Amino acid sequence: MIGLGTYAFFWQHSPRAPQPLTLVGAFEATRELGVELFQICDHAPLEQMGDAEIRDAAAAARALGLTVQLGTKGIAPAHLEHFLRLAEVFDATLIRSMLHGPDTHPSLAEAEGQLRYVLPRFTASGVALALETYEQVATDDLVGLVERIDSPALGICLDPANVVARLENPRDCVERAAARTLNVHAKDFSFTRESGWVGFRYSGARLGTGLHDHRHLRARVRPHERGVDEIVEHWLNWQGDVETTIRAEREWTRSAIEYLRSTP
């Protein structure tokens, strides 16, 4: 299934927007685009909402016919258990996370111990944990960790754009992670020369126009066959003013949905 994530609304949620979009506003915008899946990913206000606000947000998602997934950072058992409780409220069956949190940086051995401790709770709850590929952990190490634990409740959130920052080839990341992928972050990326021709900028691109080979990803992951959801995200740079930036963000989202729906 194609879904939208919080990062597809990055600038609309930000304080730079004249009226920052609320979580429920993002739900409504998602349904207006004909999309039925939303991943609340690294959305700081979620951590600050009270129980009643969370229940109201979950009720709004259900009323709109939205399936919800959750996303956070870190694998400390107490933190993941908190997100399991949130998942129960939202009827979420997938939580995306990363090995490192804002204040936690476990070694691979420590991470394995933490995951083995908490995963039985995920299994019992019917929730999968998808660990994202990113620059702080080598893809081979991350996938190797998932393979050693070998739990149906644990897999990969595949985002090949992230690993370029550790000089990994995105295509190699896809090849290594495909078999264990439970979730995909669908965004594109490109290099452009800085002004003066000195150096490059690595940043986002409209999906289907940059360096990311999403056809290759689909061929290796087989998301339609395996029920792996593709969550639209963007790395959209500030466009000079808020109106232009938000207009571009909305257009990138519409274009990404069309691209994913029309691409084999």
C-alpha cells in the first residue's frame, strides 16, 4: 500500500508555516489525496500529547478510514514499550525505529540484547518493528543483526537515500536489505554543484527524477507481493519563502503518489 508519512508534511508542520498543520490536519490531507495509510514518524508533538488527545487523534484516523503506523528513534525497551501502548490506541501494526535514539547509542551487542528482550512483547501484540537503514549504522551490520535475531516481528525499514552519507551505494543497500524489508521510505535524491562549482549538495528530488532507482527497489523487495508498504517522504530544501516551499511540498507529494501508482 502507498502511504504518506510525517516527512511528507515537514514544512507544513513546521513553525515557519503561518498555521502549522496539526496531526489530524495531516490525516485529512492524506485522505483528500486518496491515500489510506499514514505513518506518524518522528513527530515530536505525539510525545507531548496527553492520553485524551491521543485517543482523539486515533479516533479521527479511524473516522477517516486511515490505517496508521508509528515511527520513533531508539530501541531502549521502555521506549519501545511506550510505543507499543501507542500502537494499541492507533490500531497500528508496525513501528519504525532506529538503533540509535537521541540519547542512546547501543553497540551491536547491546542492541541485540535489548531487541531480544522486547521482541516477545511485539509478537504478543501483533506489531512488527522495522529498523531503518541510515548513515549511523552500516547496512550489513543492521541486516546482520536482524538475521541473527530472526524474528518475524523484526525487519528493515528500507531507506537507501540515508546510507549515502556513510559512502554506501544505495543500490547495494537495497540488495542487502530486500529480503528482510518490512517497510519502505519512498523518496528520491540527487547531487547538485554548489555555486562557484566548488563542492556538491546532496539533497532531495521529486520522486522519479533523481538518482534513486525505485524500479530496482520494487523488483528486489516485491512490495505488492509481500504486502510491504511504501511511505512517501521528502528531502525538500527551503525554497526561499514559506508559500513557495509549502506549494512545492504539496506538489512533490501529489507527484510521488502518481509516480508510485503508475510505476511497475
